[in-house]
Amino acid sequence: MVSDNLFSNGKVTEDFSFNTAVAEVFDDMLDRSVPFYRTVIESTAALIRGMATPKSCVIDLGCSTGSTLLELARLLPDMELRFIGIDNAPAMLDKAERKREMFSFTRESSIEFRNQDITRAGLEEGDILLCNYTMQFIRPILRPQFAHRLYQSLPKGGLLFISEKVISPHGRLNREFIRLYHDFKRKQGYSELEISTKREALENILIPFSVQENIDLLTEAGFSEIETFFRWNNFASFVAVKNPPGSTLNE
């Protein structure tokens, strides 16, 4: 795994983008920048095992280098799931294809990667949709339409998983969460310069919502069963179910 030192020189010449340089260090960046990243994937796998049917199709929107799908395939081989990863960054997909070729998994053909815009790609095949740390990069004004599209694409009983960086509407708590997050990154080996430079590069690209705003977004899209299944300060993961007509929350 190539170490992430993209921001070690302290210079921001352009906004953050998922280019070749980022793709090469992205796996290390995730492990060191997203608290409990693997725990969220393991929790997602457990929920899929408990709520989905075998041979379901899982579509990862903004799949980047394919880590989530490859890990789900490793954790859930007996469910015979079909996996599709969609991303519009060729460099990310090149890395995903290389990782798939090296993956010690006997059903590689069940994992497919597609170079498409997630806001336009056909999603009708999906029984389970993943949108991990992706919605935050979509312009806020476009998120309601995108969330509605996700709801419409899912079959009855379909699952949507979303993980996001979030903000608190309470300024004091939000500042404390940011401080704790920066402490986390320091413990992962990032310098003060790297932390501040990356934050500057992401400032106009990553726009987080609060937990309630994310829940409201999914509610307005049509989902009636929505829960936060993981939370660490300013990171949260949600699961939403597209209920069949006449179903109740107690089913």
C-alpha cells in the first residue's frame, strides 16, 4: 500500500480531485482519514446478511478503488451476491481492477466495475445500494433529486447504505468534534501541515450535512425506515429500507 503524503509540502494548487496521484494512495488515505472505516464495512456486511436475500445485486456508487466491494465479497461469499462498482474516475477504476485481479476470491466474475457518472448511471439492477462518503461531494442543491432517484431505483424491501462526514448544528460541539478528528489524524501519522492543507483542498468540494439533514433527505426521498447504525463524532453511517406497501415499522 502506497503511503499518503500528497499534502506534505503544504501547497494547494487546485481543489481536491480523484486523479491518478490520489488513486495511488487512496487506500492508505481511507485507513488513516476515516475513523472505523473497516468497522463500518463489517457492520454493513452484518446488516446485509440479516436483511437481504442470497444472490442480491449490490451496487457501490462512487466505489473508488473497490475496497468496500472486495471486502463485502470476502465477508459474504455464501450469499452469492453480485457486485457492481460505479465511479467516474478512471484512475480509481484502474486501481480497482488491479486489486480485483489480485483478490484471492474464487468468484471474481461476480465483481464488475463501470466507468459512469453515478447521478446518471442505471441502477435498476441493484437490490442494495451503497453510497459511502460520496453524497458529501454532490452539490447540496442536487442531493434531493439524487436521493429520490436512489429510492425510485430500489425494489420493494431494497436497502440503501450511506456513510458521510457530518457537522453538528451546535457550534461548540462541532468545533470539539473537529478537534477530536484532527487528533485522530495526528495519531495516524499526519502532520499539522498535511491536515491543514488537505482541509483547504477539500473546503469547496466536500460539503457535509448534519445527521438530521441526512435523515430528512432520505425521508423526503420516500424512505420511512431510516436508522443511524454507526456514529463517531463527525462521521455517521445510515441504513434505509424501501418498505413494501402496507408494511409496518415492527415487521
